[in-house]
Amino acid sequence: ETLYEGVEAEPISGSPLNSEADEWKPYPNKLLFLLDVLDNLPRLRLSDSLMKVFLWILRESGARDVPSLDGLRKVQKALRSKCGVPTTPKTSPRGNLYFMNDLRSIVAKDWANPRVRPLIQIYPEIPSDGVIREVWHAQKWLSGKDRNILSPMFNDRRTSKHYYVDEICRLRNGQLIIPVQWVIHHNEVHTNAYPVVLRTSGDVRLAFVLKDEPLLISASQLEGNYYDLEHENLLPNWSSNAISDGFPEMMPNPKRELADGEPLYSSFVDIFGDDVSGNRSKSWNKHWNTYATHRNLPRELLQQEYHIHFISTSPNASIPEQFMGVSDVVKSTHREPVRVRDAMTGEMMRFQIYVNAEPGDNPMQSEVCSHIGSGGNYYCRKCKAGGTQKERAQDEGYHALFQPGIARSGPETLAGIKKQVQLACAGVAAPVNEFQTSTGIKDPYTQFWVDDILARFKVLKSDPNRPRNSKEIEKELLQWVAEHESDIVNGLLTLPGTDPTKDTPVEILHTGLLGVVKYTWHSSHTAWSESQKAQFIPRLQATDITGLSIPSIRAKYFTQYANSLIGRQLKTLSQTAIFHIHDLVDVKTFAIWKAVGELAALLWMPEIRNIDEYCEDLRTAAGNVLDTFAIADPSKILAKIKLHLLTHLDEDVRAFGPLVGMATENYEAFNSIFRFCSVLSNHLAPSRDIARQLASQEGVKHLMLGGWWPGHDGKWCQAGVGVQDFFTNHPNLQRLVGWSEKVTFVPGTSKLKPASSKAAKARSTLSLMQTSAAKALNINDYQADSAWHRCQYVITTSHEKCYSRCWIFAMSPIDVPPIHSPFNQPFAGRVSDLLHKAHGGSRESIAVVDVFQIATTRHELYGMPVLRRRADEEQSVIISGHNISFIFNAQHDCQHALCDASGTVPRRQEREDTGLMDACIEHKPVHQFIINLHAFHNAHLLRTVLPRSLSAPIPLFDDRRSKHNELAASLRVSQTDKRAQQKVRQGENKRKRDAEKQRTQSGANGSATSNAPVPGPSTVTVVPGSSRSPSKRQRRGQVTAT
């Protein structure tokens, strides 16, 4: 079976697909191209009925060559068979049928796409600046345990030679080495290699491999590969140590045979699974969906809808079943790599697919890890933390929940699953249940087979035609298990380079926002009275959102729908709520808000400059969150797995880099595209219809971006220039298909403010003395009467827009004591004016900045840096637009200034004033502000300019263990009290039930001795002791109950 099945079909309109003359190839004309695009817009889906209306309108308006709907569908079917994604039926081992889009074809399209291929990262990278931004900067790629999953070879295009890992080769200086890993360093390919030295032993020169002295060598220094040395008879005799280490056995690398002389690389994918409703209404229509992303692409691209790829859906086959299908496809590429045209080199190449990670919500990740779930005694999928309720309430057990336990591993989990299956073959369920309870290993996919084996044992045991003892039946079942083991166990546990217990990173959306932030918000607003809610609304509405990158705040919505907030709103609360609740919550809850906000800002950092320092901060911040929750309610640590999972954050960061790159928000957003396809399916074959439609969208997107595909004659083809240019020249179309071209802002450039009115054709021109620059300390450095225009924004060195009134860090233009910042050192301030030189063709832009000083100590309530004016006097400086480093968020210190809701603003509805007024905060004229360390935007940059004494998380307790012991003691007391209260309630309920039973029996005995009428059509006798009232039919006399 070939990857592109059916590519030999006849070309459309009889013209070859690779004809250079056809501007709109592979379409017969522009109209069919546009109709195909219109029919495949992800978020603007058209039904067949609506498409017929469009075609009718086109014909009525005089358009030529308008096809019928059937004609359009035939063209689309022919196109999809050539350059689309194959959709194939799959039957899971449990017998459920579903349809799956070919993951090999999806990844191949990235390699064959001229716009995507240059962005594919082939090798791990050692960042030259030490900043970790991508997954290939982190340990999973750079120093993972299984280096065989990485791209195995380097293609030296200058000499057409291929160098493979684990093969001896020669450098230009004659030195022999064995490459063990290819990496990027300083934008060039390098190899981590073992030196090979020749030493004389008797009459023989032997080769010794110096494994303890690895080298980092540029690939440009390579001169001869393994076959060159073999051809020149220069392959050495190996020492006994080298032989025992297995080096000669690995030469030549077995993957050379798979590559068949072509370059061979590795593609990594993330596999996401979730249960989603197929309806857009509130009616639940459960489907299990599987999506994928190509992790060789930068994180910035993976945030785009274009790069989220649908794999499969089914209302019947569960996520583990669909993952089995994905595993089979992934494994097939290890035996037979996918062959595709490299859009960068024009040469044929091959790739293998490996699974990088399995992001998802916590229940789904537990399933992927073959874990019992958060309700088990051992409730963590990543470690063995837990125990019985009694054990976890003891000092040792309770303290253990505040730190990572003994790590789980894929091989150990696989062995545990096999053990359960073997126990089930004995025909008794109790040992299986005990094993699952005592280990936390329970695979929902394998559990089906465990139950099946137990049921099969009973059937075989009771078969009168074949009487056998238990041992014989057990032996027969064990034989069956051995023959079907690959169908019984979780397929991800057997994938090379994949360990679900480590490759399911803590997900910051579900664990962070929908976990700890939501817990904190719930504990706050549920305790508020109406008057407290009324206080919170104007405070939240008064939040300064500049430098936060969040939408405008609708404060009333937060309180009106407090229990229904989604991630977007919880993200806003995490960054802003702390400044408005100091007198609305108790001390314990306020401490939780502080800890949660500090941790959330760290989690959303897009890059990590010092991994050790960052992980230390992460551990401290996570520890503070756990401690504050435990102080408020010690039982929360036992009940909420999302709290314990925070202890694993630093290990996931080291493995995958910034966790914002592993967030599932982009997958969750893609669910809406799935629903658009679901509602237009016939619902008789939803898996097939949805998969085919989304495969069609993949094909159209590939065509428009100029992707290559194999033609009918074996040649690779591209869409015509008309198709490609149309996509390039229509940004609106790019947006509709989820593609976004990277826009690079040039630091220091600006955009002028428009004219004040339509009548004023020219912008107003001001001299410096007419602006706030007149009071600047360095006004003498500029010509006072020079002409300037006001700017709308200026681009900072962090490539973002800076507007007037933004808080910024900038490089100091002068070296004077008043601003306490030496020349060319960062200082904080607020932009009061942005100006651009009016004449002479100058591109010079300047900013007038109101300078603030950063206090040497933190705010006593919020624990954040404080901004003040020196001696409470306004001081400003003029700086070049090129000197603006980045913007940040700061909030007015309303708690210190005693600001209150003494003002009013008009209430607007339907974009009009209603005449009603709402209370608003009036800030007192106290120029003291707080640098918002809970803000996500530029959190990484902010911490580079602030001293650690003002920005690093501070542990709540020096001796956490003692505090945990104290909390465990209070927990045991509360548990004892709860058990006593529960026992009392159970006794009272039992007495009530006994009394009710006696009354019922007394009534039944009395009616039995009386002259009761014979039941007729209108008489109902209720069964004695039944608590159920007569049904409607019984009351109508249609049913007689006895």
C-alpha cells in the first residue's frame, strides 16, 4: 500500500497536472478553484443546499463554466485522490470501526511545502545565547535517554556524502570519530562525537573509543564517511573494550538500508485526545477526537490554526483505541520511512515519525499513562505519591504530597499491565483489583480485556462439554494472551522513544487556570455578600490593562457568571484580582491569590534565560501555592490532584522547555472547526464524513501554499502561479484558513497619528516647547523650535507597539543623579508623549518619559516592586524610540492611596448612553504604583531588569516539614470529627428507615385484615414497602399493580 493511493488516476480536463501553461492547475479554471476554496473554509462551512444556491446565483449572474454540484464534487474527489490526505477505515482491537486521516501524509505535506519546510527543525539545538525557547532546546531532544529517535544522519550536500551516528568517520585533520548525535550550534550543524584513537598492542594497532571524552565538532570538518574508510581499507581493528561496548556491531548504521541512499530525518508529533460534543447546541453529542501537531516547527507557528491537524473522531472508539491506530502508523514509518520531495532542496528524502508528547487534560492524560486516575489511592500519573486516606494523613504521608514521589516509568507500567492480565487469567477479579489499588496502574483500554478474560474464564469453567480444572483454563488463557499481546496493551507504551509517564507534561490551561486559579476564585466569590460584589465590580473595571495583552474587562460579567468563567477570563483574574480584593477576602485566601498569581506568571513565560534559576523559582512558587491551600484547608492536598501535579512542573520544563509551548488552548479552539464539520455530516457515518471533510481542507491549504505532490507520471507537481498568487495577495483568505504571515516590526519605527478630523487634510505640527518635552531634563539636547508630529505608537526593541501612557523600561539617555540610572542602563517610566520629526525626511522618533524610581523594598501587602517619583516631583526625559526596551504593566496603589468608588460614569447599552450611572474608582493624586509581577506579558523581560531581591519568589516557611506536620495533625483531628459526625448521621438515618419500615408494615397488616375491595380498573394497590408513587397510567386505572 502506497502513501498516495490513486495518484495514477487520469488528470482533470485531460491536461497533465504538471503543465506549466495552466495558471490555475490543477483546477480547470479560476472559478472551480474559488468554489473549492469556498467549500473548504474551516470556520465558514457550507451545506450542499447553500452551495447549490451559490451555483444558481453564479449561473443567473452570467458567469461562465459554472459546474453543477455533482460536477464540483467530482473535481474535488479527483483532486483529493492526488494531493489530499488519505482517509482510511480502521477497526480497533475491540471491534469499533472509525476512520482516520493518514498522519504520514499530513507530516509529509509540511516537508513538501515551500513555506513551511524552511522552518522545520531537523536537529536539537544548543542555543548560543543560552535561552530556551523551543522543545528542541530542552532535554527531551538534547539529552534524552533514547538518542536513536533523533535524526540519524547529516547530509553534506557539498560532497553528496551521508554521515550517520554510530559510524566511524574521518575529519579533515585525519582524526577518527564516532558521531553519536547531531545538533545545531551557532546556526551550524555540529556533532557530539567520541574520539577514536589508535594504539599499538603487541604487533597490532587497535582502535579505542574514548567515551568519557566527548567532543563537539562542526560538521564542516567531516571529510570521509564509513564507506570512504571501508573503500580505502582504513577501517581499524577494534579493541576488546570497543567490541564489548557494541560499536562494531552498529556499523554500518541499520537505518542506511531504510534510507536507500536518500536523506533520512525524524519528525516529532504531539498527539492530543479529548472528548468533545459534536453539536453546537447544549445538547451533548459525545465524540472522542484525536489531533496532532508537527513539533519540528517553531512554537509560534503551532499556535496557528493551520498547523493543528485532525486525525480521527468516533462516537464509539475511545481515545486509547484511536491512539492504537496512531501507534500503528507511527511504527510503520520505523519499518518503511515516508518518501517525499524536500521543498527546500528539491531532492527526495525520507522521514520517520516519533511521538514527542501527549498533551491533554488530566483525566485523559491519566488514561494515556495507564493510570487509575485522580480518585485512586495513588493519584498521580507521574509518580507514586499517595496511599490510603489514613496513610496520607500521617506526618510522613502528608508531607510526601508536597513534593514529587518516586517516578513512574513506561517499562514498569507496561510490566504492571501485563501482570494484571496474567492475574485475570486465573479467573479471580480480587487480585487484579488489589494490584490496581496498591500500584495506581489501571489502563482503561486493557481493562476491557481484563474483564473479557474474567468472563471467558467463567464461560470455560461452566462448559459441560469440556470439563477442565482452573489451572488448565488459566494455561489456555495465558496462551491466548501471549498470541494477542499487541492488541491488549496500550500501544503508546511500546512506541520507541515514548514514555507516557514522562511525556504527559503538566498542562497549564487545565491544571493552572481551570485548576488552582478557578479554585481560588470560587473560594473568594462564594463568600461574598452582594455589597462586596458591588465593591469588586468598579475596582476590577478600573484595572489599567496596558501591558497586559488581555481583552477589555467586563467586570459585571465576572460576578454575574462567576461559576461559568472560562480560561480567558480566569487568565484576566490571575493577573489583576490581587489588587482589588485586599479587604474582600480573609488573610488565608489573599495569601493564595498572591501565590497563585506569582506561579501563573512564571508558567506563561515564553522563554527561559537561566534554566536552573527558573526551575528554583518554579519550585518555590509551586510550594507556596500548595502551602497556602493547605493552610486554608489541609484536606485540599489530599483531594485535588492538580495541586500535587505542581510539584512536577520543573521536571517537565527541563524536558520540554517553556510549558506555554505545551498548552492545549489551540487544540481546544480547533474543536469549533470539528463541530462545523459534525453538524453538516449525515450522522450515519460521522467518523467518515468528518474525517473526509477535514482531509479535504488539508489538501486545499497545501495547494494554495504551493505544496508539492506526486503526479500521475511520477513527477512532483505544484499548483499554478494563479493559485499561489491568489493566496499570497489576499490576507483575508490567509486568515480564513488559519495561516498568519510573520510580521516583523523594526525597532524605533513609528506610526503617525491621523489628522484630527476629515476636514483637516494635514496633521498638526508642534514644536518641542509645545509638548511635554519642554520640561524634560535633557531638552537642551534637542532643538527647541524643531517641528514634530505626534505618533500613535513606536516599536520597541522587543518588537511590540508602545503607545502613549504605557509603562516602559528604557535605556537611560543621560547620566544624571535625578533619575538614578547610569547612562545606557534600564530605567522605568511612563510615556507621556510620542513624537516623530516632521521635516527633512527624518525617521527619528522620540518618547517623552515620566521617570519613576523603583523602591529598594517590596510592597508590604502585595510583595511586588514599588514605583515612586523622587521626592514626589515630576521628572521627565526625552529618549530615542530605539531606546525603548519593552512595555510592562503597573497598577495604581489604591490600597495605599485609599482610592474609593466615589465617581460615576454613564452606563452604556447598545452603544448609547442610557442616562443611568455606574460607580467608578477615582484615583487619589498619590503617585505610587506597583509593578505587576502577576502579569504574563513580558514577564521574562521584566525579571531580567529587576533585581532578584524584588522579583524572585520567597518561600513562605523556612521549615516546611514542621508546618506540614502541624497541618497533618489538624487534618487528623478534623477527619476524626468528620467520621464521628458521619457515624451520628448514619445512626439517625438508620433509625428513620427502621421507623418508616415499621409504619409501612403496620399499615400493610391492617389493610390485609380489613374488607378491602377487589382491585378493578380504577383501583391501584401499591406493593408494600415500595416508596414509589403510582404512575400516571396507574392513576388512570389502566394498570393494576399487586
